[in-house]
Amino acid sequence: MKTINLPDVIDRTVATGLALELSDALGGNDGLIINAAKVRQIGQCGLQLLVSAALTSVRREQSFAIAEPSDAFAGAVRIAGLQRHLSGHAVQAL
């Protein structure tokens, strides 16, 4: 299983690199763990990328999990109303 450690700030400046990393990780069949422990700030584009990755993994029947979400990450997910898709160990499809 592939693990991606998110940076402390996820905004437009890191979105392209993160999108490529997520795409590469989802190209395999091993599943994906997103470690969100260091996240201090995440913008809408970062949340959109992660939702897209989560839904892609569901469609491909791969595992996807958010590990160690920081308070800032969990708060951003909650404010955006994305708990169903980006909280805990399992991801649900839309």
C-alpha cells in the first residue's frame, strides 16, 4: 500500500505536484493511505484533489484511507461538509 504524506500547507502552489503524486499512486492496485498529520492549512483545491482521489479509489475497488488527520485537516473537511468522503479509515462513494 502506498502512503502519501501531505505537506503542512496545501494550496494552489502545491496542487499540481500533489495531483501527479495522487495519480501515480492510484495507478497501482495496492491502495492508498493519505497521512494528514502535518497539515496546518488546506484550501479548497486540496480538498477537491483528495475527494477525487477517494472516489477514484472507490471506483477502482482500491482501499483509500486518511491516517492521522490533524485538527486543521479535520476542521477543513468538516467546514466543507466532506466528512463522508474524507474522514476516518473508509471512504464512501457519492
